[in-house]
Amino acid sequence: MESKLEIADAIESNDLNKAYDEYCKKILSNKQILALIMKECVSEYRDIPVEEIPSYIEHDPQLDVSLDGETDKIQGRNVEDQSVHGAEIKYDILFDAKLPNSEENEKIGLFINIEAQSSSNTPYPILSRAVYYCSRLLAKQKNMQGGFQNSEFQNLKKVYSIWIVMNSSKAMEGVLNKYTITEECLETKYHFPKEDYDKLSVVMIYPKREYDIKDDKNGMMKMLNLLFKAKMPAEDKKYQLGKNYGIMMTRAIDEVMDGMCDLSKGVRAEGIAEGRIEMAVDNVRCLMTEMNKTLNEAMQILKIDESIRPEVEKAIKALNKSI
């Protein structure tokens, strides 16, 4: 019997009983998906055929989500970073990869961090946070397994922090920006080896808000929109992934839940139906802002109890006026 790929299982199980952030991590831990992202965002693989890139990804790559053993997904490095006392951070996905044309005995060439951010509406600049993550990934390499020892800074590996911001303003949609360290000669012109300073890159990705199936450009941006934004049955998504990107699924399924939003705060839909107004307001607003649902659509999807709907509507309208 043909086994089901991890990505197919993730798309199939994407419903309101599963946290959206876990769904994102499962999708983004798929080697075929990572290969397409790396091809576009990691310059070291730009000239490598996309079908060959998975072979460079760490064989046993950890991420902040439990997954069953499958051949099409990574498992990753330790996502808990305690290298700075009192400032622990937890990466969504962290793995290492071998560089093309590297020596046979070199197993690690890059450390790559993938972060799925639900919204650009944060109290801090996401880009600044991404730069900080890169700095931490550089610092933690000293005296770590797979890093460098003592003062052997020549063995410092380059790091990437790639952020996929699912929902943003219209001005940001479709943005794909990269930030790197560059050399500028201010006086005597002298160029140091690029590999000595080219140690970090931040990539910010803002998928478009609407999926255009008629768009014949099947790039990474359209793929991300298909995976996370497109409102279509799961079987259609799987067909498009196979047809346009060579990501084949192993069995047909019914439908992906379109009204999924990030419930990573630990709030589940079942609790909403019990009459918890504050919880209902938070989750209705989440669906409205992040999935472009109307108030009535959001309450219907989340099965808000009829008896508290007037209070939920009143609270949301009051919050909207205060913004």
C-alpha cells in the first residue's frame, strides 16, 4: 500500500482543531517545499537544479513540532536557543545544509532558520527580530556540536533567517527582500575575501493576499500563496502542487479548512462554543483580519453560540472603533 507523504497529511489535517502555526511548520519542513524556497532565497543554490537541492539538506534535520518519521520532511536541529542567559528563544524550524561543490567530509555549510509569521502587525519591526535571530545563530556556533571550537573563527558557518509573513498590508504583498553584509571601501581600495564577512542573510517574504490560478508564473511566491492563502479544496491544492512544482501527493482528500487562523495561544474552537466571550472575540477577530472573513462568516466557521453572538459583535465593533 502506498504511504502518504507528510505534506499531504498536513494539508488534509488542516482544520480548526489543529493550530495554524503547526500546519505551517509541517508544510515548511517538507524537503521539496524547502528546496523551492532555497532555490529562490539562498544564493548558494541558485544554479542547482531544484530537484537536486533536497540531497543537500541535512539527513536528520528538528523543528518546533512533533512529526512522524517520513522521508519527505526534515526533523531539524535543536530549536531551543539558550546561548544567552535569560534570553531564550525558540526557532520555528532550524536545519543545516551542505554547500554545493564542498569537500566530501564537510557535512555542514549553512545553518538555515525558517520562521512563519502570521501577520506583519507587530509592536516591533519583524526585520529587526530577523537580524537578531541571525546574530544568535552565529553566536551559538561557538563550542557547539557542528560549530567551531575556541578561536577557530574561520570555521564559522553562514546563517540564513527566512521569514514568511502570511498577512500584511497591500503595499507589502508580493515583497521578497534580502539583507546581507556587504563591503564598502572608504579609503584605500582593498577587497577582503567575501567568505570572511558574508556570514548572514535575512530574507523577508510577503506572499500575495489572493491566489491567481490564471497566473502562469509558477514561482516560489505563488507556491506559498497556494499553500497558505488560496481558498480552494485540498485536492485542488495538491493537484496544483503536483502539476506546477512536481510535488506529488499519494491520495486524494476532501477539503482543506479555509477558515483556519493561528490559534497558537492555546485557544481551541471547542471552548468558544461554551460561551467564553473574550475567547470568542479574539478568535473571530483573528479570522476576520488574517483570513479576510466577515464578522458573520467568522462566527459561523467558529460555531459561536447564538446566545453570545450579539455580545461578540458589540465587542468587536467597539474594538474596531478604538483602533
